[in-house]
Amino acid sequence: RAHLVIGWLESAALVGFAVSIVVNAQRVHSTVGKPVAEAVIYSVFAVAIASLTVLLDRGKAGARTPFGLVQVFTVIAGLTFLAGSSSAAKGVGIVVTAAGALAFAALVRDSLG
């Protein structure tokens, strides 16, 4: 059931990230991009991951493939952070990549037995 825990953590982290985008934009009075739109997009992803996590918890086999695909994209996003130049980016990359890989592995393990 580790993939369920990671799914909830990913959802919470995305909501936190969405909030931080808006807060930071207000703090620095950003005129670049559309921070509210970006926050909405991350929030939609958070709701999608949470929904898939709920479906998996209820034993809905149809949620396995989309959840697994989300984890593959999570690993890709983490690898992108690892390519960053700052140590903070690399740290986030390690955590994100590990979360996606662990959730995917746990999903497959749970599916097999």
C-alpha cells in the first residue's frame, strides 16, 4: 500500500507548491507569467492524483495504468530537476524521482501479488 501513501504525499506536495507560487508572486510582485493560472494547473494535477489514489484504495483496477503513467511522468520531472544547477534543485530532483520510482514499483508489486 506504499503507492497509496506516496500518491497522497504527491497530491499534498502539489497543493503546497501551487500555494507557494501564488504567495511568492504576491510577495515579490511578479509581473512574469500567470502565477494563478500555473497554481490552478498544479492543483488540477493534485486533484487527479488524489482521485486516482482513492480509486486504487477502493480496488479499482482501471486506476492502475493512469496512476502508473503519472509516476513515470513524476520520474521524468524529477530527472529534469536533477539537471538543474543549484543544490536545492538537485535535492528536489532526488526526492521527486525517488517518490515516482517507489510509487511505481509498489504499484507493480501490489499488482503482482
